[in-house]
Amino acid sequence: MRARFGAPLRITAGIAAVGAAGLAYAAGFEARSFRLRRITLPVLPQGMRPLRVLQVSDIHMVSGQHKKRRWLQSLAGLRPDFVVNTGDNLSDPEGVPEVLDALGPLMELPGVYVFGSNDYYGPKLRNPARYLIEKAHGRHGLNGNAPAVGVVHNPWEGLRDAFDAAGWLGLSNTRGSLKIDGYEIAFTGLDDPHIKRDRYERVAGGPETGADLSLAVVHAPYLRTLDAFTADGYPLILAGHTHGGQLCIPFYGALVTNCDLDTDRVKGLSTHRAGGNRSYLHVSAGCGTNRYTPVRFACPPEATLLTLTAGD
């Protein structure tokens, strides 16, 4: 009996040990291994000096995440020209003070923001396999026109009021602009498409006439929003939401994006084409995780410093 079952038991135990080691790495090390991605993009008109843009996204703050708070605070030392926050700051209804503490030094700089679904609603415990099932059936997001049932409502108003008081521009289905070193930088933003709060008809019409640069900002990079921004002629779209796939396969990449964007563009810089136009798209992999799945694998948490330069 021992000879018959000994080998399978050892194999099962070995697989379990490897799985446990991988989970410990994903939760204990990689999810806390914060990185700064640096990208240079030729999107400015000739004659403009380079602009340095810091994008932060998907913080998903949970009380007690001291290392994440210190790392976010340290990013102010980069001295970017302005900050773009692409949403999902919260993963804990009690996390607003800690988000504001983490972003406090950055809020002394010019900035803009949009919210994601996790700013409005607390996360729910879900089977991670549901993301694969939803991908297979083409289902993503929630109905933003229906009342939210059985969810925790986060105190997002406190975030909004603090960001606004610091001078950051809220871009939920609206436009705004910043004066940076004498240049006018215009922004067009949408509320979160993942819960169908986006209303592109309110901001349609393309870049601001007379602005030195117009950028598009949205939390979740759904194709309908990318198509609209690109067809209207925006040179650069900034988004988050995907977590870069969060649990990736080495040498293969992401399995899911949690929206209808293809996995080849789940994070980093790519391009999008619509209406005869081409836009650059930058999707941040974000620096946090849902509080119920605090793991990352082959996809470290990040923020991005984009250096915008004059085009050819």
C-alpha cells in the first residue's frame, strides 16, 4: 500500500508546497515591491519644453499599509509638472485619511483625478475564477443606471472634497485645464465606464481649441471610451483599472484585463486607432490590489513618470 500510494502523495505534497511558496511570494514580496515606470512620449507641439507627468492609479488603500503610504509620499520628490490620478484609491471604507496622508505631498502639486468603482463602493469577496468566466462570456462591469444593492458605499465625498481643496481638478464627465509654466494643458475626463457612469456626450467635441495640449483621462479603458477619445483626436489617453492583469504568467503575460481591452495592452504604452486617428494609450498597472486578493505575480505594483516631448 505504501509503495502504491507513496509517489502520488509526494507529488501532491510537492505541488502544494510550490503553490504555498508562490502565494507567499505574491502576497509577501511582489505585492509590496513598488516600482516606478519611466516613459517618454512625443506628443507636444514643436517649441514646447518637455513636461513630466506622474500617473498614480489603483492605490486600493487598506488601513495599515505603511510601506505603500511611504512610497507614495516619496514620489513627490520626482517633482513632476503635474499629477494624474486615475482612480480606485480605496479598498477600505476607513481608508480615506490614509489615502490623503499618502498623497499629501503630491497634492501640493497641480493635479487632476477621476474616480473608479472602488472609490464609490467597497470591494466584495469574489471567486477570482469569475473574472475568467466573465471574460469568456463577454461580461464586464456593472449597470451604472441601476441602484447598487448589497454593496458597501465608500465615503468618496471626503476624497473629492480634499482633492478639490488642494486644487486638483475633478474630471468625472467634464473638462478642465491647468496652467503649467505658462502653458495651458486641457483635460477631458470620464466617470468610470466599468460601472457605466461614463457620459461621453457631455464632453464630446475633441481637444480644446487654443490649448497647448489636450489629454484624455478615464479609469477603466473600455473600448467604447478609447474609440470616442481617439476619433475626437486626443493624442494621449491615460487609464488604469486593469492592475496589469495582477496574476500573470511569466513569458506569457496577463490572462484578463477586467474590461474589454485586449490583454496585449493590459499595461504600459500602446496605441489605439479609431475614426481614422491614432492615439497613444497608457494603462497603469497600479500600485494596489483588492483587499480580498492581496497578491501580484509577474506584475509588480507601479506608478509611471511620463516625459512628454515635442513630436517629429
